[in-house]
Amino acid sequence: MPAEERRGTWAETLLSFVQRYPGVHLREIRRRLSIPIGTLDYHLYRLGKEGLITVRFSGGYKCAYPAVVEEIGGPIPDQDQQLLALLRQSVPRALLLHVYLDGASAPSGLAADLATTPQNLSYFLRRLETVGVILREGTGSERRVRLVDPKRVHTLLLRFPPLPEDVVDRFIRFWSELHP
Amino acid sequence: MDLTAITNLAFAGIAVFGAVLGVLAIAAWRRAPSRRMALVAGGFWLIAIQGVVVGVGLFTTGLDAPTLLAISAAFEAALLVVLFVATLVR
């Protein structure tokens, strides 16, 4: 069941989807719009050639961005593009929200709160550190994760909304939030 | 309404809703693979199978009520174990 309704041509639908959710990866676009892969590739290439969309690899995903964002008056800065690609994934998004709302947090507590494995958490912490969003300080039990610039995260979270949840997402959230 | 019809409808409903939730759980597991989601999917398929087995047993094979009750109880016990384990795993 597509979460997004198709209005107009595939090109128009694709462009407006990417403008609304920059950093969204191709598999997600395909799933959300129920667009055939060949059609998606063709329109991404065409929109790219017309200078309306840019596509870049981020963390193994091919992510699409609008060439110009009205509110910014230009393209999304490079560092923010990488961060947006991460924010389209559930674990880094939840991680940033957690640290933003609760302040500096211990990695061990974060893994438990986000219901993820320490390995997965460590992978995303490394990637978020690379794009300059978080900082890991201290050692051992004093180790803390904090945001470098909370205002930047706040702005991005507000400006670019998360993808809407469909019934499967709600199902995952409901069962994933169960803790003994 | 006749009690037989109500029982028939109830087991058909259990089978259908169990299968719908089972399909949803499999879609969820494919999107976010984890042991918990696999167990939840297994649990819902147990419900669907219970609906089919008991429904068929009631109306075609002529099994007596205590036997069907025992089959139903076995499915429910298995379901509770599966959901309990799903709640414990991360």
C-alpha cells in the first residue's frame, strides 16, 4: 500500500517527494511511491540532468536531494546532506532526538533506551561523529555522548520532517517498544 | 443466532485476523529484521493456524469437544510462550 498518493506525472511526484523529504534513499522512494525501479532510475537521471535533483551515496545508500531548497535559497550544505541521510534512518534519528532532549548521555544507556545493539549504536555514533554532529567525551563509565551544536540539529529536525509512518512502521514501533 | 454459526464465524475470524497480522508481522520483519519480530510473526501465524485447525476440526472431522479444546489450549499455550519470549528478547 503506497504511503504517498501519486499526483501528476511520475517526475512531478518524485520531485515533490524529494523536496519534502530530502536525503531519502532510493529503496525508500520506490517503496513509498510504488514506482517501478526502471521508471525511478530514468526520472532521477532526467531530473538530475535538468538540475532539479542531486543524488549521492551515503553510508551505502543512494540518497536524493533537491538541488534548491526554498527556505535556504540554495542547495543543502554538504555536511547537512550527510546528516539528513542519517536522519532518514530510525536508529540515528532516535539517537539524536534522545541526546537532544536528554542532554549528554552514556552510550550504554543509549543502547538500552533505543533498543539497539551496542555494535549498531557504535556504528551510528561513529558516523554521526564523522559528520560533526556528536562528540564522545570521557572514558570508561564516565563516557558521554553530546551534541556539538544542538541548534543545528533542532533546525534540521524542524525544517525536514520525518517520513510519515505507515501501518508496518507502526507495527514495528509498537512491538519494538515492549520491554520486560 | 445459532451457536454453531457463531462458533463458525468466530474461528473464521480468528483465522483471517491471525493471517492478516501474520502478513503484517512478516512485512515488519523484512523491513526491520530482528528475533523479536520473527517471534511476533510466528505468534500471529499460530493464531491463524489455530483458527483453521479448530474450525476444520469442528465442522468436518467430527472431533469431540474435549479433543478440540485440548488442541486449542495447546495452540494458546504455544502462543503465550512465543509472545513471552518475544517480550524478553531485544
